[in-house]
Amino acid sequence: MSFPDRFYFVETTLREGEQFAGARFTSEQRVAIADAVDAFGVEYIELTSPAASPQSARDLAMIARRGLKARILTHIRCHMDDARLAVESGVNGANLLFATSEQLRQVSHGRTLDEIIERAVEVIEYLKSHGLEVRFSCEDSFRTPLPDLIRVYKAIDSLGVKRIGLADTVGVASPREVYNVLAAIRAEVSCDIEFHGHNDSGCAIANAFCAWEGGATHIDVTVLGIGERNGIASLGGMIARLAAIDPALVSRYNVEMLNEIDQMVAEMVGMTIPFNSCITSPTAFTHKAGMHTKAVLADPRSYEILDPSMFGRTRTVAVAHRLVGWHAIAERARELGIYLSETQARAAAARIKALGDEHDIDGTTVDELLYEYAE
């Protein structure tokens, strides 16, 4: 399978992530997040609109002046008042949105497609005249009929925008649908394409990946996938998905920073890193069942699609439980500097299994047993 040559992250923890229920970033935290994801190597950092609040406007301008390597964007309504604020903030670019699905048009603004295009022309021309990179997104793209999307995007593409954006705003799309829609739009426009996908039905990372397969050049992510409701594709999840294909795809990023960044943001929003967080979960590289541990001790690639050392992590072979196998017991004994024959290791494993059936056991108990069986 061939994949697009170009790929860029639009890191939006400071915009989409701000909309997470537990997020209320201070100015100092915003700077810390911007510095961290910039050091990680993301190409774009998107921040909340300067129209959102006075402090949002001040922090946007401060980070725009910070001299980061990433291009600094702000996410605004397709409205001249917001556009003027974006220009005044000193950002590199503005990400515009306009609701195009029937559901949102009815409750949001009531405009026709022609009126949407007319407003977009005015705002885009203004932003371009001030040297800003422009992205125009149809909000709720995947509940907007494809002919309507094509009509709007072709008109926007003709204005010379940097890219258009497709947004699965309510997380309704499936991976196959995302691929098909992206491929159809890709055939109609010449500009770059950005994808923003929510996780309401559990497909955010898969959808983002399929968007790339279908022709997207820019993918929106946040740290830990935080965002409105249950968030969007996570930075770590996308890194894992790409690295699973070929580690070279993520070689330009400082991937060993992922754990530090996830821990930092988790603390800021008052949560622990979820058990199923790709790469940075405390159990991401923990092997437990006997069949698994035997194989992974012989060849880690048997049950690890990702090398933990690539991300500054280490693997754990769990032994204090009733599913333990004797190979894992023998390996733990070697780590302790003692030798167990196969017979001894099997006997020790049987004893640990029996204890595990009765109650929880810990590593200290296991180690004490191993010393007994080595005598």
C-alpha cells in the first residue's frame, strides 16, 4: 500500500483541548504546552480564538511572539471581527470554520451555501491580504451532502487558500467513509487538506489515519486526545499508528518526549493517563499471560509491534499473578542473580498460580518464593 508523501500535525491542545471538560489552562500552562509540543516537533500549533476571552487574546499574542519553530494558528469563526483580531494577534495563520450540515445551519446561522461562500470570500481575501495562511473548514462535514462539500470547497480552493478542512465534528463517520470522502474531495481541489475527527463513536485515530490514506496532508491531534466531549485523535495514538507501519515515518519527531508531555497535560487537567493510551499508558508494554511472556522473552517482536525503547519506555514481564508461566519465572530468577532449573521454575510457577487463585500477590512474595526454590 502506498501512502501520501506529506504529513503534518496540527497540534490543537490549546484550542480543542481547552474545550475538554477538565481543562482550564493558565497562561503559564499554555506556554508550557506550546513549548513542549514545539520541542516534540509538531509543524503547527493551534490556539483558541482571540475572541474567546481577553486572556485568550493576550496568551495567543504572547505565544505568537515566542519564536517557536511551529507555525502558530488561531481557530476563528468566518467573521470579519474575528479575522481582524487574528491579524492583530500576530499569528501565522487562521483556521476558519463555517457550519454546512443542515442540522447545524438551522441552529447556527441559517445561511445558504451561496451566502456561506460569499462570506468566506470576504474573510479569506482580508486574511490573505495581511499575509496569513488560511484554512477554511466545513464544520460537520460528514453530515453535509458530498455535492455540497464539493461545491463549497471548489469555490474556496479557487481563492488560493493554503488548505481546506474536513471535520467529523460529532464523530459520526466510519473509517471507510472518511477515506471515500477524502478521496473524492482530493480529486476536486488542488490545495492541501486538513482532517479533524472526534471520538464519539470510538473511531478518531482510525478515521484520522484513513483521512491521510485518502489524501489529507494535515491531521489535527491533541495530547491524550482531550477535547470537546470525549475528544479527538491523540498525538500519541497517531504516532503509534504511523510507527507501526514504519518507524521512519515519525523519525522527525522527538517521540521520546511523549511520556513527559502526556504526564504534564494529564496533571494539568486532573486525570491519570488512561490504561489504553498508546505508548504512554503505564501498561502499554506490560506482558502477563504465560504464552505471551514466553514468546516475548524469546523475541520481543512476537507481541510488540512497537519497540518501547524508541519512546524511552521499557517492557514489563509481570510475574505476580495466577496466569504466570514458568519461562517468566525463570527469567525473573535470572534478574535476581539466581538459577532455577526447568523443574524448579515449573514448581515455583505452580505455587504462584495457586497463591494467585487465593488472593492478590505482590512482587516481593514472588521473589521470596524464587529464593526458596533455588535453595
